Amino acid sequence: MVELGDLREGIMPADLHDAVRTVLGLPGLVLAGIGTNLACQNGIIPDEANMAELTALTTSVEAEFGITVAVVSGGNSANLPWALAPGVAIGRVNHLRLGESLLLGREPVGRSVVEGLDAHAFSLVGEVIESQWKPSVPRGSRGRTAFGLPVDRPGEGAEEHRVIVALGRQDLDVDGIVAPDGVQVLGASSDHLVLRTAGARPAVGAELRFGIDYGALLQAMTSPSVGRRYIRP
Ligand SMILES: Cc1ncc(COP(=O)(O)O)c(C=O)c1O
């Protein structure tokens, strides 16, 4: 991997030739290709300039060492707007490593849905464990909550219908979920997701279905407390 601006992983471009020389001199290693990764750490967008730099590095390595670099891996899902733009100068890039776009159907930089892909392949399902009317304003003197400072919400006053779903911060990043229509996330603790429901009043035992973003999906898929079910369409 070569560092091209996002400052996460990678050999600095000025050190690339030395690294290639070292790899070529080691009998147990094969130089399969050259790659870069952008966007993940500092949001650096893959564009004509940094992709042309990758191509130029590839051709300079090939010229110096008399080899053909088979794989030139331009990046991840953030490369798609560049790669799919009409008339793009693709240069030597012949490979991308796609995760989010394939799984969630979106490119990460602008968050737009990639044409032809489904942005709803995953949903998060949680069980309602409490459902009742409650005052919307807390009662008593207030301090910190289990996870920081209390949040005051505008429009509080009357009673509201509340639901608790058995999901929480132990399971996933609750900021990365999208509640169903008419349902608002009020907060979450370790294993309780507190919701206000404007329309339907789901009963205890009912299941609510949420949308889920990349960070929340990552945590849900690796959490031992979240079950996973694969359904063939
Ligand atoms: C080096 C590298 N390549 C590719 C990917 C896939 O990225 P994306 O999910 O944005 O397609 C990642 C994601 O973690 C990564 O770290």
C-alpha cells in the first residue's frame, strides 16, 4: 500500500522503489500489486490527481525494475464516484476493494445510493420490552446520565407514548440506526433503546425494524449479543 494523502496506512511514495527492491530480493515474496487506501481516516476523496499519482508510481516501478505490476488497487467504495464518472481517465487502476457499497449500496463520500445496488439489504430487528404512556419531562434533580450529560429535547411537555427495545450500546452504535417512520430514538443505555412513537403503539413482544449504517453494521455483525440471520431473496 502507498500513502497518497489520507494518512492511514501505506509506504510513503518516496520510499516505494526501495520497498519494491526489497520485496523483489526476497525469494519468499511475490509482488502481486500496488494499492492505496483513501477516505477512511481523513476523508480524502479519490480523484483524478491521486489516482493519476498511483498510475505514475506504477509505471515508474515497472520502468525501473523491468516488471509488470499486475494489480493496481485504487481503493475502496469511496473510489466509485471517480471510477464510474463518464470519461474518467482510469489509468492503470484495475482493482478496487469494495465493502460498504456492496453491502449497503452506498458510496461513503457523498452517501448516495450506487445505481443498481440495494441500500436495504440489512435491517436491524429489536424486540419491544416495554410499551406505555409516560411523562415526557424527567422528574427530580438532574445529574449526569449513564453515558454522559442529559439531553434536553424541544417540544417536551405532555405525555408521550414510549417504547423500549432490547438493543443498546453493547450491541451497536445507536447513532447509526434509522428508526421506522413515526418512531424517534430518545436515547440508549447498555441494553435499552428508548423510543417515542407518534403513530403505532407496538405491544411488548412486537419487533421493530431499523435501518443501519456502516458503523452500526460493523458492530452488530461482530457483537456476540446480536443474532444474525441470512435470508435469500
Ligand atoms: C484497506 C481497505 N480497503 C478497503 C476497505 C473497504 O472499504 P469500503 O467498505 O468503504 O468499501 C477497507 C475498509 O475497512 C479497508 O480498510
